[in-house]
Amino acid sequence: MSVRKIKAWSAALALSVLCAPSMAAWPDDQTIELVVGFAPGGGTDLMARALVPFLEKKLGGKARIVVVNKPGAGGEISTAYLARAKPDGYTVGFINVPGFVFIPMYKQASYKTDDVRIIARVVDDPAVLMVRSDAKNRTIPAILEALKKDPGSLSFATSGRGTSGHQALLKIESAANVKGTDIAFKGAGEFKSALIGGHVDFAIASVGEYLAGYGDMKTITPVAVMNPTRVSAIPNVPTIDESGIKVRVTSERAIAGPKALPDDIANRFQQAIKDTIADPAFVATVKNDAAVLAYMSGADFTKSLEVIREELKPLVAAMK
């Protein structure tokens, strides 16, 4: 090869390297979508919006994040969108467990759990049953007695089929041999007015959602938490176990990306999440959720899903 050709080839190679997109430049001035599978005003949505300014700061550079709500089907729509997104670090989103695992187990879902890469868990938030303070049935024994006398007579608002609220109802029905009526909404923010207005008898949300949306309301009473022990944020609310039935349901929220998300981007995002959750300023911002913040690495949380999958098998069998 002549010297002239070698120089020309070298120049072309250098130019191609300069022009090629570089992962090291992430994030640039392109907006990062943080996808939420539920309507605005619910626990996942509120957490996402609280995280945004802190994650932008921790990621540095030109990081700019916007929350995108894609509600419906218990989070299936948003997860499928996330799974099909380009793995370039500009589309990440929340997955909500157990629904994320449960939905593909009981039906032909539009995603598989291994279609996404989990970056980090953010929250472990127990479920809580809520009722209007003037309702007739305000205790677990009274609720169960009413359902035994008249199956299906009481309605329970949840965030959709397959979500933690729906599973809480299924577990109560199984443990007590009763039957309620599930009324599915697109998120806790959406069913708030239905509960306050008396259009549903009960609502099942997370402790964080209760504190954020109902905690100061004298018109709404938390009946019981689906946790083995009482929750420090609402210590006067009994566990459902105290009424004689054992039901454990929690909403674990994690941030994930498409399956092929590069390691460097996933690791950088994971560190930003970890640093944010440890930041006192962030904890003060999300004081209603402070008690349920629970960072876990993406690798460890992914492993834990196998345990959850085994625990869900009896529920899936009962639905068939």
C-alpha cells in the first residue's frame, strides 16, 4: 500500500471514530424518558417525579429526565413499551413487583420478564386496605363476616388486574374463603375520588400511597397492613395477621431498561439511584415514602424474582 493510501485510510478511520456515537457521551442533550405504568397521582408516579431532579444531578452531564405515563393493564402496557425501546439509555421505566412477574404467569402477556434489564430496586412498600371512616364495616372481622353472608357484596378498588392490590384481594379471599368484587382502575391516583365519593367500598394501595394521598384525611381510615409487622410510618394500624389471617403483599418498585442496555449505562444509572436514595435531601423530599425506601442492586433484585415467582404459583393456579 502506498504512503498516500495509508494516510488517506488513516484519516478516514480517524474521522469515522470522531463521528461515531459514543456511549461515554451519555447522557447528552437527548431527553431520558422515565416511564410509569400507572396514572398520575399514584405512588409510582409520585416517586418517579420526586426522583427526577436528583437523578439528573447524580448522572451529571446534560442529563434531562421526563416522566411519561403509560397507564393500563396493571402496568403491562408500559413494560411492553420499555422492552421494545432502543437500548441506548434514553428510555428507562418503573416495573412494579409482584405484578411484573404475575401478569405473564396467568395470561399471554405482551412481554416476558427477561425482556428488560433491572437496574435497581427503589421501594418495598406494603399494601394497606382503606375504607371511608363512616363505613359500616371498618374492621377485618366485620368485612369477612359481611362477605361470608353475601359473597361479592363489597367492592375493592385496585390499580388493575395482576397488581399488588389485586393480589392482596385474591389472598384475602383464599385465606378466609370469601369473595369480594374487584374494581380495576389505572392507578391509586385514579381510584381516590371513587373511594372518597363512596363509589367503592374499599381500596387497596401501598402504605406510601396512603400517606401521600390520604394521610391527612379524617374521612379515610386504614383498616390493616398486609405485612407481618406493623409499619413504623402508621404504627396504630394493625396488621391483617392480627385479625387471624396471614396475608403478605408488598409493592416493590424498581427501575429497569431494555434487555440489551449496555453495562456502562446500567451501572451508571444504578449508582445514581443508590446515591439518590442515600441523599438526606431526597429522603426529606419523599417523607411519606421514607419508611419504605429500600435500595437493592439490579442483579440482587433480579435473583429475588425467582422466589416471588414460586410464591405466586398458587394464586395463578387458583385463577385458572
